[in-house]
Amino acid sequence: LTQDMGNTKAALDHLNAEMVKNEQKMNQTLEDIQISQQEMNTLLDEIADLEKNIEQRSVKLEEQARVVQVNGNPAIYIEFILNAESLTDVLGRMDVVTNLVKSSNQMIESQKRDQESVEKMRAETEQKMNQQLALMEELEISAANLELQNNSQTALLAQIEIEKSSVASEKSALIAK
């Protein structure tokens, strides 16, 4: 009987150690969830900023496209250059046209880069969300395990008490004889 009680106490000690580990795991999981949530919020903020920039650039590009459609064709650029009064004026006007084209091309490239960044960040955000769901599931499992271990501990304590009272009644019966 003493050996059974010793075994039960050892099982109880082991269970207590498992409960401590499980609680630490739950706390770590909660910290991981909070970190993941912060990272996700940062990504969402960055996405919002990029989308705002994309929208502003889209408006500018649409305006430029409208101006080109309304004002005609590339011949206007050539006419602009040919109406120059001197060679210096021609070079200056060519520089203006070149800068306009470069600016438009740079804006289009920036637009493409930002759109790619948004897609990448959305994928990253989705990954973070999935990661967070997995952490939540892990947390729920840990909580269920902790509850199960707690119930096992209660059962072991009850078993120890039953064994103690059984020993006490056997002892009383032996003393009474």
C-alpha cells in the first residue's frame, strides 16, 4: 500500500511537472500570437500606404493619358522641337521632351514595383494569418491538455485520499483486534 501511495505521488509529481511545461508552452504561444498580430498590423499599414501611392499615381497616369489623347499624337512633340528658334533652343526642348518621357516611364515602373510589393505583402499577411490560426489551435490544444492534466491531478489526489483513509481504517481495524 505504501508502494502504491509512493507510485501515486510520483505520478502526481510527474503530472505537476507536465502541467508547468504546458503552462509555459501556453504562455509562449500567447506571446507568439501577439508578435504575429503586431507583424500583421505593420504589414497591413504598409499595404494601405502602398495602395494609396498606387491610387495617386494611377490618377496622374490617367490624366497624362487623357492629355496625350486629347492633344493629339507624337507629332506634337516633334512640332514642339522643330519650332525652336536656335540650336540651343532645340537641345533645351529635346531635353524637356526626354524628361517628360523619363518621368512617365519612372512613374509606370514605380507603379509596377508598388503593385508587386502589395501582392507580396498580401501573401505575407495571409501567411501570418494562417500562422496565427495555427498558433491559436496550438493554444486551444494546450489549454485542453492543461485541463485534462488538472482533472488527472484531481483524480490522483482523490485516489491518495482514498488510499489514506483505507490505510487508516485498516490500521484502526488492526488496532481494534
